[in-house]
Amino acid sequence: MSKPSSSHASHDVPLGLSLAALLLGSVALLLSFLPILSVPFGGIGLLLGALGLVVSLLERRRGLLWPIGGVVLPALGLAVGLALGNAPEGYMPNLAGAARFEPEPSPQPFVSPPARPRP
């Protein structure tokens, strides 16, 4: 069995970082309605994407599409998560109040209908 060469292992570093950043950015966008989860995923993905982009630029790689996507998608997930987390209450639906339904009180008392006799 042959061991992978060191040039092959260093070739996968930017792609691996960028792929991890894309995955975390996708999760951040999918969980953007839960800012407590989307902000950490987006932040970590943005750091990994930036690191992958820097490594790709320093090694002068030709394919920068993965690293750029690894920066853009987590940044978008982080921005949406922060925007939804810091939105004023007037822009967000009041979920606690919407779940309750209270009918208006009637001036007449409620009288249950008479029970039907069983056959």
C-alpha cells in the first residue's frame, strides 16, 4: 500500500476547508429562523472559508470557485441570522400572541344543549 504524497495532502486542504465552509453556510441558511444556531454555524463557516481562500491564494491555485463560495454562503447565512435575531418586534410576528385564541365574551350565558336519550 502506498502512502499519499505530501503534495497530494496539501492539495486537498483548501478544498476541504471550502467544502466545510459551504456545508456550514448551507446549514446556517437553513437554520436562519433560529439565530441561536445560524449565527455560530455562519461564523465558523466564514472563518473556514476565509482560511481556505487565503490558503488557495497563497498557493496560487487556479480553482478559486470553491473557496469564494465557502466565504459567500456562510456570510449570507450569518447576515440573515443576525438580521432575524436583531429585528425589531414590529417586523417579527408575535408567535406567543398568535397561538392563543380568545373569543369575545357573549352577553348571554352559555347553556349546553339537552342530552339526547340513548336508543
